[in-house]
Amino acid sequence: MDKEAFLTILGKYRAGEASAEEVEFLHAYYNFFEIKGNIFEEMDHSSKALLKEEIKSELDFKIAQTVVPAGRKLWRLNQILAAAAVLLVVGIAVYFINLQLTGLNDVRMQIAEAKVKDIAPGGNHAVLTLADGSAIKLDDQKNGLLTNQEGAVISKTKDGQIVYHHEGKAAAEVYNTISTPRGGQYQLVLADGTKVWLNAASSIRFPTVFAGKSRNVEITGEAYFEVTKNREKPFKVFSRNQEVEVLGTHFNLNTYEDEQYDQTTLLEGSVKVYRLNEAGSSVNAQTIIPGQVAIAAKGTVDIKVARAVDDEAIAWKNGYFKFSKADIKTIMRQVSRWYNVDVVYKGDFGNDLFGGKINRTDSVSGVLRILKLSNINTTIKGRTIIISN
């Protein structure tokens, strides 16, 4: 594999577009160097040249074996990448054995230790708190009927959603709450058919049946809404400093307390964003259209309307991280919530900004590799990530 092909795969990885085989190849490549970071410093010029030539010759041979008859693809990328990953392991084994620096068992042990130190991504974890205060850990519940409350049937679907169905005459509004921990996310369908995606470390409080003149819910953290249209009964989302009013629309609301701004990003329809004072009264408002984001600094009533950056705001809902000119601490706050880790910083990171797209299904080491490509040092100790510069 030549330099250009390698850089192409690396670019696809950083953009979140690499195939499973390409990701596996790059992970093997980085494991190789993480095991012995100063490996080439310990080799003289002739040893380096020999190792390079051995790997290139064997790789060329493996690639040649992937040629198939005319009219079909000339390359089988998964075979090429698998061969390349194997060659990296073979190369390090040959190097260590030839120079007698360490044994193959030591290499295997270091690989095993690296895997133990890694941290898995979050998943569908949440707690449902009923009106009487009883709590149901949704992870432990089987699919099907969960309970029946004041005219609402609550069930869990096979794909992990919580669905509220309204049956019979609407009763007085009774509120439930669904909360996700750090390392958790969840989806639910409200009684009016509105779909809600909850991000990690978030919550939503909502009525089991919308019996009033408006459909009111309260959130903390971050949530994405696809609101069912009902011109007679507007949908309102309340957070600590804000109210968002819609009739039927798709939007994302980020209100994490540890973020500097509240951000409402509109994808479809129209919403009106109100800033609230300590008494809960509206003191400022802005209407936004699709492709815009309403940004308000914590503790202020001012609302700035800007153009949203593509699908960055809902990347989490679609299964990946996406950053555009984000500083290291903004990135690591998302990492901290999704992987349920603490982050410690050592050094001055200045005003460096980063961009990229990373699958949220990767283990945390997969995310940290992107930072390493930008010369940011990372160390995992238990459930703490140390970032140094």
C-alpha cells in the first residue's frame, strides 16, 4: 500500500466515512506504534530499510493475489487491509525477535493491556419515573406492556423505544420523567405521536396524556424533537432559561448546564424561542427558520440567530460526533458524557480548534486517535482521560 492510498484511508477515517475493514486496518496500524512508541529510534538505518522492504514486498504479494478475472473488481479491499494489518503484527514480531529487544509474548501482553484500558461507548440506558415516584430501569424491562397510567398505555418496543398510547377519555395530566445517565441515550414517543431522542445526561418531564390547551414538556441536557402537527394545541419545550414554542417541526435543543450557551437548531418548520427571567417570564424572543440556530449565553436574555453548521447539532442523534472549529474542551465534554468518563487537562491548549466526524459506536480510544493525529497526548487511567500538550 503506497503513501497516497494510506492517506486516503486516513482521510476517510477522520471524516467518519471509513468502512469497517479500513477502520480495522488503521486501528492495527496505531496499535503497532502505541505498543512501542519509539520503535524506529531503536533501529539503525539498515534495519529500518530492511523492515520497510520486507513489509512492502509481502504486501505487494498479497495485493497481487487479490486480482480476479476481467469484468470484476480488481481489488478486494477487505483482503488487502486484512493483509496489511497482519503484516504490521508480523513486522513488529520480526523486528523484536531479530533484535532480541523483547519477546512476542510481551507484545501480546501489551496489546491485551491496551484493550483492558479502553472504554466502550454508551448505549440505550434510562430510568422512567412514574407519577407516584416509583422508578423503572428501562434496560431491565422486556419488550411489550410496561404499565397503564391515567388513560395512557406505556410499552417498550423491540427497537428500544418507549411509546405512550392514549386510550379512552383524556384524564387530568399526570407527569412522568425519563432520565438518561452519562453513557446513556433513549428514544420515546409521546401520547400525541411526537418523537423524542434524549442524549446522555439528559431528562424529559412530560404528561402521559396531553389534556390541556398546549402540549408542555420540560427538559434538561439535550434532546431532538420531531413534533406532531396540531394547530389547535401548540407544543412547548421548557428548560431552565428558555421556552421553545412550535406547532409541528423538527429541532434540536441543547441546554446542558456545563455548556456556555443554550442552542436551538431548527431543521424543519418554524419555532419561536423565548428567553425567561428568574421569575419565568418571557423577556426576549426570536423566531428562526430551517437552517438557523438560536444561541443564548447562559445567564443572559439576548438571543443571537446564526446559520447552523450542516448537521452538526444532530450528529449525536444520528450516531456520530461532528465538530467544526471546536476547542478541545468542547469536544471532551461530549466525550465525557457519552463514555461516562472524567477528563483532566495538563498544559496550555491555547485557542487551537479542531474539526472531524467520528462514530459514537467506536470505543473511546478510537475517538482519542483523532486527537493524537493533531499532536494532543491522551492517557486513559480507569475512567479518567488525561489530556496533555
